[in-house]
Amino acid sequence: RWQPGTSVYNSLKYNGGISETESGLTCARWSDERVHKHNWKNMDHNYCRYPEPGHGTPWCYTNDEETKSEECNIPICSNDSRQRAKIAPMLT
């Protein structure tokens, strides 16, 4: 899960292992520029990330020549106060 920045919450980075885009394309390794040239070569995996603003959710470069990058379907953290109450004690 990840948390986008809102008026109530700071953005939390997504560090999970999803490596597929919303349309089902496989993410390319960030360090691999064989299909698409880009500036984010410092990660040696193909997981969805949110390295800069501009996309609405974590995203990745793809191995598809027609689609350079695409957002990933990452669940957002719950806005339910009961869920936050369960999570909050674990953070302290």
C-alpha cells in the first residue's frame, strides 16, 4: 500500500513488490535502458515506484516499445479512522 499526499497526510513512498502496470504490462528494470531511455537508472529492480511527481500513483517504465511508462494499480492506505487506529500504535 501507499499513501498519496493530501491535506491530512504526508505522502508515503511505495516500497512493495508489484511489477505490473494497470493494463497488465511487465515493468522494465529501472537500470535497463534497452527499450526506453530515461534518467532513473539507480534502482536495480523492476518494481513500481514513485520517484518524482507527475503520475497519480506509483509507476514504472515498461518493456513494451509502444508504452514508455504507465501507472501501477497499488492499493492506497485506508482513510477509515478505525484502520488508522489499529495502525497508529504500531508506528510509535
